[in-house]
Amino acid sequence: MSLNNTFKNKLLAGQRQLGGWSLSGSSTIAEALAHLDYDYLVLDLEHGPSNTQDLLQLLRAVEQTATQPVVRMASHDPIAIKQALDLGAMNLYFPFVENVAEAEAIVQAAFYPPAGRRGFAKMHRASRYGIRATYVEEANDAICLMAQLESPEALMQAVDIGKVPGISAVFIGPGDLSAALGLHGQVNHPEVRQLAADTVARCREAGIAVGTVMPSPADAVWAFKVGFSYVSIANDVANLLSKCREQLADARQGLGEAL
């Protein structure tokens, strides 16, 4: 029962990966999305309602499929990191990483000694309750830590952050980046796109993979074309509302004055 993190393997091999995003916190929706054959599915603990106990059910829902779960943590809290890893999460996003010191602290919290300070326990879900006997020896190599860069200042340090030992990739958060530029929610604004594209170019030259999330398939295609390695499309709540809004408008138009 050795660890095999296919998401990280593809990331380090330079393969493109197309992901989904689950904001709802529903394990049923996460399970359904995972069966759609995304390369990975982000389970959002930062802006969604999910907590650590919910994460257990979300992981169980996704892990029965070929889609790889990626957990967006709510913070850099070492206890929360330890709990997510002990539950079996292997791919973690971290919001608002602003500098090298913060990235180094994340690695310290996530890695077992001597590379870090993650607390040891033999009996947890990640080790399959002790049945996966080699978990501790394999965990540091299998875990994939990704630093979210969400301000112009952080993007300027993208290469230095991405080179921190233990950080596998960086992630550009377009929503918060647009807000930091005074363009709240305008993720496709030319200024936002240019800053993101410039950062991707510098990171690719340094051999650092960069990911993001885009609101539409067309935007995801743009992201891949400028060099992003892994891209999620929208999220389950946004997609649900979009489809329901479309159906509601179509029904009202068809009913006309009869409504």
C-alpha cells in the first residue's frame, strides 16, 4: 500500500491537468463531479462551509474515483495542516502566501522530521490506521504543497517562493489579485491577465509549475496557452446557479404573458 500521488507526479512531469472546484461542501456533489473525469477536484475549505470533519467525507467521496482531491486550506495553521494530512489529504493549497518565510513555515508544518515538524501518529486514516506501514517514510515525498499568490507583491516573489524546498508549485488566485489591483472580480481585465502571464513566464523559466482557476472553459484555454500547468474551471455553486438561471430565463420566456 505505498503512496502514489498521481497529481504530483503529473505536475512534476510537466503534464497539463484540468480540474474542477467544489465550494458547496457537499460530499454528494463532490462525488458526482469526481466521476466526470476531471484530473483533480479542489475541495475548498477557505471560502466554502466545510470544516475538518466535513473534509473526511469529501475525501472519501472523491478517492473512490480516478480524480485526485486537492484541498484548499483555510489558513496556514499547523494544527489544521496536520489534521488534513492525517485524514489522507496529499495535495494542499495555501491561501495568501506572501513571502518565502511563510512558504518555509508551511513546509515545516507539513513534513515529518528531519525536514519539518509535523507531529507523528501511527494510527490515522492517511496510514490506513497503521496498515500502510511505510507511510511515514513515504509521506514527505508524496505530499504536494502549493502556495497561493494573491497580491502583486507575492507575484513579484513567485520564483523565490516556488523554489522553497518542499513547495511543489505555485497558484495564482485571480479573484484576490484583481481585488488587490482595485479591479474587484474582473479576473479577465488586461492588467490582471498581463501580471499573471508575466509571472507564469518567469516561473516556467525557473522550472516552477503554476496553477489557477478560471471562470469559463474559454478562460481556461487562455490560461493553458500562456503557460499555466494546472487549471480549474469555475466551481460547483457557480455552475449550478448559471444553469438554473438559464433554465429559469428560458421557462419564463416560453411562458410569456401566461406567467
